[in-house]
Amino acid sequence: ISCSLVGSEMCIETGNYFTLPNQIFDEGLTASEFVVYCYLVKCSDKSHRCFPSRRTIVKQCNISVSTVDKALNGLIDNGLIEKTSRFDFSKEQQQLSSIYTLNKILTSAGNRFRR
């Protein structure tokens, strides 16, 4: 669970679930952006990072590769996530899954906090 993404209010760190702040509905996300964001939150660690492959996101969210790509780009454009490409230079620059860093969303005061 990513409690520091939602602040201290209503964050419970037990159980097999995650929470989202109500402000997520003010972000104007498409349905696919919302489901991909939820999946990234589910996968994220305490530093708000995760690295699922596009194939895994496609499978877990039950959407196409092109829809995942559009959703990820929309989340980046909205400032909700940052994407860092990774490469394995020991294998002739083989590309690995990207690292996704989740940013805090707008608070009720209208401030966007960055890490």
C-alpha cells in the first residue's frame, strides 16, 4: 500500500487491498488510465516505485498493448507517474521493464507534491 501517496487520512496498512484518495476522480482520467493507475498503485513499493512489464499490465488490466501505452502516456502527461527506462548493458543493451514512480495527486488545497 502507498500510504504516503494518499496522506495520513484513511490509510490502513493491513489486509490484501490498497486505497486511493478521493481526489483521483478530479484528475479527469480515462477508464483505461484509471485502471492502469490502480494497478501501478497495487504493485508499488514503499518508495512508490514499481516495474511491471507492459505485458503484465496488459494481462492484469485486461486491455490491449496500445491501450496500455496510451494510458501510461496519459498518466505521465497528467503528472501522476514518471517513467524511467531500464537497460541491461551486459546483454547488448537489452531493454528491461520500465520503472514507474507514482507522484502524489492533487490535495484538497490544490497543491501537487513531487518526490
